[in-house]
Amino acid sequence: MPAAGRTPQPKKVAKSGTVSTRKHRFQSFNQRIAKLNIDPIHKTRRTDTEINEDDPTASYFKTDLDRWKNLNLSEHFSNFCREVTPLSDSLPQVLHYHADIIRILTAYVGKGDSNSLEPLLSLLASFAHDLASKFESHFSNTVVLITSLAAKHSDVEVIEWSFNCLAWLFKYLSRLLVPDLRPLLRVMSPFLGKEPQKFFTTRFAAESMSFLVRKAALVYHKTHIPLENAISFILSEVDQKEELGSSAPLYFYGLKTLLVDAIKGIDRGIHSSGPVLYACLLKGVFLESVATKDRIEVLEGVTVGLIHLTEASTFQPLLKVALRAIEEATDQKALGAFSSASLDICERLLCVLCTVRKGSRIQKWDSILDALLRLLRVREDHAKEPTTVLLEAAAVIMQSSPLDELIPRIRPVMDRVVKNRNHGQFLVFCGLFRQLNKERFDSLIYPYFLK
């Protein structure tokens, strides 16, 4: 299978023989980070800050402030309360003094006091909830402040509070942000890995952003522009690999994590907008004028990640999208002139689909065999030899397919593979096939080998 590029990996935590049942036990920083789940998005609201929505003066910020006054008595937070309470007695007052409140709030958050950051970050999200579109002027600076805090702080709790706050901000302001995600992606790019970051910062930043990309996919049936602009921006960043230098592997990881998290659903499933998002990604990668190996690397990485996170039954919608893209790219009437770049993408995508997890995400192999045959026919019709990637895919597909689906197609497939035996590729195909399944090689492929 073609390599999808090296991705930076977090330090592995050594496994112990028996999981401790004690509630209070020492855990290293990496262990605690690995257990964090930045996902407030599946909650409809924060129940601890509910207000009477029929009351026009009710404020999320005021309600949250009153709650935290009784829960956090640290000196730092008490000083903050004394400054902000006179400015926030009701929603109209919060709106009137919003510039003063955000100035005080960001100043206290910027001090990084661990004892008071949980209520301060909670209040920051509630403040954005109150202001809605009026928060736009404060948004960029606030995002940079929160993400920088998480990237530099050494407390696991602060990291979790920061990214949860960021995710709530994205949720509350989604209507404002989704129509054009490019400015936000530009602001978040340093934390997605474009600049040196800790591994978990990139991961959490991607998970926080994924909600908005998913929202853009949800409105795709109404307007294509938000999602297409977001995917176009992501792929244009991928094209700058040389300029990124040593930051490229981490940045690619961040972008792939963003897309994978946006497409996946719950319980090892695919989100309802996942196939639309994946199809838009394929469309961007298949653009002939800009198809690059770096874009293909990202596509492969996203596909591999999704295969690992799904089951055979839940992966089928994405498999249909991928096979449809291969069919369209190999359509002889639409193809016209030979498109080597498009066929290379098809072959590498097919190889990923049938080799990762030993092809266990494929339920019916007839469609995979048909895709293989289409690619071989296009190569033959344009007097082009099958690539090593395509022959490797053919070997895996033919040894994994049920015989009742393989037998009707084995002759047209092998006729095209055998034609290249004088070029050494046929021997590579035979060697790989025999290594995978000697019995099937002896019964199906060996007769062609003797000719």
C-alpha cells in the first residue's frame, strides 16, 4: 500500500497488566491528556446556565456569574467579580458595557491563574452567548488568547477548560462563522500545526474546529459555497508543503484530524453529512490543474483514519462515494484525453480501500472488482502500463474476493495483467499474490504464470 506520509505520534503510555480500580491514583500528564474528550457539541446546552428565555432581561453571563460566585472563592476570581458585577446586572447592561466586560474578562484570563480559569472561561462562553453577532469584533483576539493559553499551560484541567470554551464559542457563533470559515481557519492554522505546537494542542484544535466544518456540510444542499471554500482553503494550505518546512507533518496531521473528526459520527459510525464532506474533499483532490502528491497524501490519511474508526456496515456510505468518484474519473466519454493524474489518484484510493484493515470494511467485492477492471481497461486503451500500485491492489483484491464474485471477472483482469509480464511487473504481482494466499495463487494465477 502506498505510504500516506509520516505523521507525528504522541508518546505511547506503557500498558500495565491490571487496570487499577482506585479512584485516586497517580497518572502522568500524557495519560491524563489521552483521556480528554473535547466534545461539548453533542450537548444541546449547558444545563448549569439555563435562563428564562421569555425574560428579555435574562442574561447567560449574569446567571453564570451568580453561580460561580458561590463555587469559586479564590482571590483572583473575587477581584474579577467586584469589577464586573456592577456592569452585568441584566442583559441590556451586559450589551451596553460589553467592551468593558470583555476587556476585564480577557485581562484576567490572560493572567493564567489556575484557581480561577475554570469560571473565567465558562463566563467567556456565556458572554459570547449573550452577545451573539456582536461578539464578532472580539472573536479573533479571544480565539488566539484561549488557544495560546491551552498551548502554554502545564495543567491538564486548564487545557480541557480552554478547548471546551473554544468549542462552545464555535457552537454559539456558528451562524456567524459557517458562511465563510476561511478567516477562522487562517486564525487557527498556527494551532493546527502550521507553527510548532505540542501534539495535543493540534489534536484538540482540530476537534474543536470540526463542528463548524460539519455544519458547512449540513447546509451543502442549500448552498455549496461554505463547504467548498473551506475544503479549497485546506487543500491550498496542503500545497504549501515546501514553505512549511519542518512544520508540514504536524500541520498535515492537524488538517487530516480536522476532516476525519468532521466526517465521523458516534458509535463508530459516519455523521449524516459525512458522505457530502468526503465527496467534496474528493472533488478538490481530483481537480486536474492542482492535483498534487501532497493532496493525495491528505486524502489517503483521511480515508485510512475513517477506516480505522468505523465498522464494515457503517463505512459503506463513504465506500459508495469513493467508488462513484473512481467511476466518474474513468468514464471514457467524460475522460476524453488521457488523465494520468486522475488515474493515479484512483489507483491509490482503491489500494487504500482494499488493503487497510485487510479490506475488512468491504462487504461486497463485486464493485471493487469492477473498479479494478475499469482502471485496467483505461490503462490498456491509452497504451499505458499498469502501475505497481494498481497491480498491488489487484493482488489484494483477487485474494480477498469471494470466488463466486471473482471467477466471472478473473479472465478480463488477468488478460490485462499478463500483457505486462515482459516488463517485470507481472512477476511483482505474482510474488505478492503468492505471499498473500499460496493456495489461491496455485489454483488461479499459476496457470497464467506458466504461459
